[in-house]
Amino acid sequence: PVVGMEADPATGGYWLVAADGGVFAFTAPFYGSMGGKPLDAPLVGMPPLVTGGGYWLVAADGGVFAFGHAPFDGSMGGTTLARPVVAMAGDPRTGGYWLVAADGGVFAFGAPFYGSEGGAPPPVPALGLVVTPAGGGYRVVDQAGTAATYP
């Protein structure tokens, strides 16, 4: 199944990403995929570089795959997590990224860590992570629509 859709900031086209690692490009450049390759966990998201020129794929086990000019700054792949990773977002200031797990835990790679709810399971599982409008922070959104802002 398709698990994500992202717009290409450079062309206005878009990509779809499937749980098995396949990436489908529509009026956007294709930089590669994990389709047809063995994955330890299904993919859950695909944030693009804010400036265009690449994207990351992220799996539920915290594995990160970088394509195009997207840097690989690390991942949680191979690490035992309390809850699966559900989303990822790129930091427009540093070019790094954040991962968020269903328990609200945030993992920072090449980007500042501003805090998280990890270790204290929220009453409603986390669903996503978005960068604050001015940059310099992120919001963890849960399935009820509540957003916790850091910092």
C-alpha cells in the first residue's frame, strides 16, 4: 500500500511511497527507492529536502535511506525501540532530520534535539512530526489532533 505522498519543492510535482520501499514520481525527479530490496520493517514516510534535490525514506524500525542530495546523518535502524517510528521531517536550518515514534519520542540526526514525550507513553499515539513555521523547532501531532510544540 501507499503510505505517503510528498510534494517536490523544486518542481511542484510529487512522489508516492509504498510500504515495500517503492517510490513513484509524478512530474518530480526519481532519485531512487528501496523497492525490490529486503527491508527489516515497512516504510512509513518520505520527507523531501526543503530545497529540493532529494528525499529520505524512513521505516517503522527507524531505518533511514537517503536519495539524491539528502544527507544520511544516522538512523535508529538496528536499535530496539519502545514503539515504532511513525514519521520524519527535515530541518530546514541544518539539513538534518528528526524521527518521531508512536510514543512521542523524537530522535535527532544532524538537527537540534528540542525535547519529546518519549518514555512516557501518551494517552493517544503520535502520528506525525512537522517543522514549526519559523523553523527552529518541531511539533509532534497525535492521533487526536493535539500538537506538542518543542521548544
